Amino acid sequence: MAYVNTGMQAALKELKQQDTPQIRNVIIELLFTSPLYVAATWDKEPIRDEKGNMTFPPDTHFSLLTIQTTEKQRFFPMFTSKEESEKWSGSQGAKMLLLKYDQYIPIVEMAQKDISGIVLDPYGYNIPFTTAMLMNLKKHPRHTALRETKIEKGEKVSLRDPSFDVTDLKEALIQYGKEHPNIRSIVLKERIVTDQPSHWFLVVDMESEDPRFLQDMARACARCSHGKQFEFIFASLRLAQEILSKNTPLYSKTEA
């Protein structure tokens, strides 16, 4: 069954009925945490499995389709469901990706001189968010705070070594480890997620497991992330132990 962002649909309906700061905060929370359908094109063909799920090469470049208002303003249309996307004639034959804020905001940032923002369900609730507002959300506490990603029991986690040259990222992680004695080792992998761009997956072994270090590490390495997001897991977890048993750490305190 195709994904439907029911939470966002309910919030947009309430916003149409009564625009309040409270419901705006709910929508902001949902922008950070829930994905939306985005019409896109890409320059590298993905690999499809037997179920039709796509895995993209790590150096794939994505472009989002736009929609124009009667005032000649251009927006990136985003949808809460496949049904909503099908109301837009421009979606005919378009390819849809499920993306979260962290995944589409770099594209919005690059296009900010030409694009007025995003519009949610343009042929439904038709709620726009300006580029300036979206960019300002990067400073929002909900965005800058480290968020936990829960891996469900039995969930398949597909990892591989970085498939292109990321020497700068490796050097930044090693340097960070050397500067923070609390870190014992770091393993760097690339996580492949169905129908989404891949991202960096790091196993971090610390003497005292403090999430604040992970947030700081992400900030320190953002300049050489190659446009990918970071996902962290502490070495004490069972999945992390399995990964550590099969992989040599990128950084190890005993070797520093």
C-alpha cells in the first residue's frame, strides 16, 4: 500500500479551518519528521529489486520539478499522498520520491534565487511555505537538536563501504576522534534506503555515550558530507556490535 502522510493531512485541514501558532508548530514538527512525495528527475538510473524498489548510485544528482502560480511565482510541489500528486497534470509520467526536510532543503537552498518555496498539496489544501521560512527552519531547535532514529527489530539495514572517494570526510572524522578522548573508535558505512538517497551510517564507540558528541560530530563534518545526511548508532547496541565484528574502524583510539 502506498504511503499516506495522514498526520500532515489532518494538520493542513485544521490550518485551513483556523490558522493558529499551535497548528503551525504541529506542521513544522511534521515537516522535520515525516516525508512528502516530491516529483523529481535524476541523472543516474537506479537499480530496482524484484518489488520495484529503487537503490540510487551514491553520486546521483536530483532535480525537483516546479509549479508556477498565476503570479508567475515558482514553487516545488510536494504531496501528502500519491492520490494528491495525481491531481496535478504536471505529475503525469513524473517520478516520485519520498523525502524529508533534511533531504530536500539543500535543493531548496540551491534554487532560492529562482524558487519562491514549496507548496503542499497544490490541488488540495494548497498550503505554501516560502523559501525564507524554510531556510530559517534550519536554525529551529527541532532541526539542530540530535534526533533518534529507531531501528525496528527485524528491520533490514543495508550497509556498504563508501562507493566513491570521501577522503575529506574520513580525515574529518579521524581528526574529530583524535580531538575527543571520549571516543574510542568510529566505523563509517553508507546506508542504502529503499526509494531514497543513501546516507552516512556511523558506529561510534564512546567511553561515556553522550548524544551531544554526535551532534557536534555531524556539525564538524557537515562541510565534507558530500550532500548526504548522517545517522549514528552507539557501539553498545546489538546491531552496532554485529557491524563492529565485521568491519575495521576508520578511527581507533589505540592506533591514534
